[in-house]
Amino acid sequence: TLICGARRLLYLRASGRERLPPVSLASHSPSREFSHLCFNTSHLWSLQNARDMQEDETSSLDSFLTSLSKVNSSRQRASALFHWLINPVSSENFFRDTWEKKPLLVRRQKPDYYHGLFSTTEFDRILRTDNVQFGVNLDVTSYSNGKRKTHNPPGRALSCSVWKYYESGCSLRLLNPQAFSSTVWNVLSILQEMFGSMVGANIYLTPAGTQGFAPHYDDIEAFVVQLEGKKHWRVYSPRSDEETLSLVSSPNFSQSVIGKPIMEVVLEAGDLLYFPRGFIHQGDCLPDAHSLHITISSYQRNSWGDLLMKMVPAALEMAMEEDVEFRKGLPLDYLSYMGVQNSEKNDPRRVEFQKRVDSLMKKLAAYAPVDAAVDQKAREFLHDCLPPVLTPDEKTTSVFGAPARWEDGEVVDVEAQIRAQTRIRFIRGGIARLCSNGEDVLLCHTIENSRVYHKEEPKSLEIKSEYTDAVEFLIHSYPKFVTVASLPCDTAEDKVLLAEMLYEQGLIHTSEPLQPK
């Protein structure tokens, strides 16, 4: 499918008309993305604007998010929000000096810096009003005398039983808080466009004088945001090269095998701690205060190796199909001198065998379907993504704010008029991407995703071959609005039909609210 998908898209690009060059929608290098967002002078929104706005709005996250919603580009919103998260460290310095390399501590002495993101009061409201299930949405944990325990009973996590566990010294971990908190959902959905990778979160509430988890490392880049109280943290270097930037989370460690911490700090409300995947960590509450923090995470299985795992099998399949050298048979007697049982033999045939393998491996690179493998990663990312939290302007200028309604016993204003001069753009910069499934060209998107991870199947829209130029044009035009008349379709009717289809799917919006026919 990967090979066929690449060929299908290349075939469509070579169908006889001049095509726009393929450009990746989502960079997998945040430092490059940051440079593009903050140092392109054509953007009206600059990093200095973000700094100025953040300084004005530190007391109110809601106000800051409201101000962000007025920024023209969703990519610039993501850049500004990430700057707010790690301020006063610049994003450029962070990705150059710290990202995937070492822990970072940001002390602010501003307890209300993250006020509005989440609170214990909201935790209580969620327990009282939402269907929170033990083991699915909430874990009850403890760590004492070197033993980590989970205390989840079956069924719904009602506030009475949850607070009893807390009073007895257990920690509470709220999984996927974005499913219950609109603010967390908004923040994560914006940040995912910064990283080009799923951004998730867990929330941890720990009683004073207790510890909920054993020392361990994770398979994600972790941003620990202290919301209430304080917590004592110890961070340790990876124990080996194999555990550096780990692909999987570790089991629980005993204190005797982790060595001495390279960082030991007490986080207070308004502080931030970052550490890369593979760094062992543990946190415990001091006797005089509880702790509430949210861990924002990203870059799970988003490495070069993960890309190559998709690319290499497809490259080998293509090489075997097109190059006879890959189809030639193995030596008749290779089992007699190759393999582990023969690895100590001083046999010249082993040298020749290895040379042949090395030669084929070098040739294999020429068959690597890089763009198709990246598109496959992108499709997975779009499935992982949260749906966007639309701004008021995006709602009123999209199908979600269309004037159709029931009034005085009848349906009115069902059809809004899209004309040749209507100005349109995709509703977000990272909302959709052209890919292929081997047979058809699909516009994969996130607009109908669930706030619960993978609750919905991947969402896509089949695009006719004659519309691919126009969809690419829209993708690459963002954040500019373009007229329907400027879409590179064969006929004026096709231009309107494509715009109407994308509008009705919620993927584009207009520069001004549409007027009824």
C-alpha cells in the first residue's frame, strides 16, 4: 500500500498539467518549525508580540487564549502558546540546547502563572458530573517502602470513594483530562501543531507527605507544569545508551539501581520541569503541602527509526520487484558458514557474503519511498490528533455557524451562497493533508476526531484527481484567504463544487460569514 500510494500520487502529479511542488504540511523538526513561525517577516504575528501579550495576561490563561484566538495563523498560535509554556526560555534556545538532551527547570515565583489551566476544584467537578471510570480515566496509586501499588476497584470513580482513597494517602492520576476539561483540550490541540506529533496529558494529585509512583522513565518528552502546592523531584540520567531517548517506558525501579540524581528540586505553583524520554524521575510531596500538576507530553514513537520502520520494508519490496540483484538466489552452501554457530569461523566465504549484503543495503536506499513513508506517519498523526477547539471567528465563518435553523414552523436559510469571489482557506494549518491509500487520493483530516484517543476511526475525504491541484493550492496558501475563482480547477462550476464540499465537511471557512441565498 505504501508503494502503490506513492506511485498513485506521483501519477496524479504527472497527469499532464502543471502541478504545485509537493510540500510537507507538518515538519518533524520543531526547531525548524519555530524558525519558520517566528522569523519569517511576512507574518504579522511575531515572537515579540507573543511575549508582550504573555506578559499582559499571565494572571489569566482564559484571557491569553482569547487573545490567541485572534491571531490569524494557527501555526503562530501554537508558537506563541509554547513560548508561554516555557517562558522566559526562548523556543529557539530550548530546541537547540535542551530538547532531547537534558532536563530544564523554570522557576518563576509566580504561583498564578498557570492559573486557569486546571485545578483541584475542577478535578472534583469532573468526579461529580462526568462518567470517570477506574482504570480507564483514573488510577489510584501509592508508593511506600519501595513498593508501587494500584488500588483501582471496578466501575465508576465516584467522588466519595475517590476522596476516601486520597485521604488515606493515595495519589490520583487523571488520564486523558482533555476529554473532561475544555481548557486542557484547547491547549493540547493548539500545541500539537507546534510539535507535528500527538500532544497528550495526565494530571496528578498527591496528598502531602506521600509518593504515588516508583522511579521510572517514560517514552515521551515531558513538561511537568506545577499547578498547586509543591512537589520534590529527583531526575536521573539514562543508565546506558540503550535507555537514552527510550522507545518504551520502563518498569518500576528500586532506589538501589538508579544512582544519584543529576537534578533535585522542589517545584512550586507556576514552575515548570522538562525532561527527555529515558530520564529516570520520581516525585514526592513534602509534609506541608499537597501537589497538583499536569504533565504535558509529546514525541512518542516519533523518531527517525520509527520512520525507517515504515520505509525500509517498502523499499525492499520495491527493490525486489525492480532489481534482479535482489532476486538472485543465496549461495547453495551459505548455511554451512553463516549464522551464529559459524560466527567464529575464519572463512573467506563469510567476508564475501558480508560484502554482498553491504552492497545490497547501499542499493536499497535508492528505492526508499521517503515521501510515502512520511505521509503514512502523517496519517497516523492526524488520527492521533485532538479535534480543534474552534475560535468564535472560525465558528461564525464555517459550517458550524451556518444560519440554517428551524423558525416559525419551517426550515430557513439552509443554503448559504458560495460564489466565485468568496474568499476561503483551511480552518487550521494542520487540519488536513493529501495522502493516498494506494487506489485513491484522500484528504485526511482531524475535524471529526474525538477528544478520547482513537475513539473514532481515521477520518478522510476522497478527492477526485481533477481536484488535487486545487486542494494543494489551498493547503499551501494557508494562512492566506484565496478566492474560489483562483482555485486551479478545470471549470468555474468545479471550483464552486469543491469549495462547497470542503465547506460542508467543516474543513474550510470564509473570510466573512456566508449570506443565505
